[in-house]
Amino acid sequence: MGKVALALVVVGALNWLLVGLFEWDLVTALFGGDFHRESSWLSRIVYILVGISGLYCIRYLFTDDAHART
């Protein structure tokens, strides 16, 4: 269950990275709605930072749970 939750967090972070860099919402594009977002520069910086954090967390999907707890 933890790996599934982490995978969803990473996907969400990557979506915010796309919003921050290109003002394009992947999830909305896939599931319907207006996929182009207008954002302030400050919110775009936050979205980019969240996306970079998600990229960093991808490594935790491939680590052993017992090793991660120590």
C-alpha cells in the first residue's frame, strides 16, 4: 500500500512540475477539463519545487522497505 501511495504522490508531483514549467495539467488533459492553467510566477515556482521533490522521491519506489526503516 505504501508503494502505491508513493507512486501516486510522484505522479501528482510530476503533474505539478508540468503545470509549473509549461502551465499544462496532464491529469486534466487525460481525464477531461481545461488543461491549460494560468498561474502567477510565485505559484509556478512552488509547483516546480514540488515536481522536483517528486522526481527525487522516485528513488524510494525502488528501495527495500526494511532498508528504508533503518
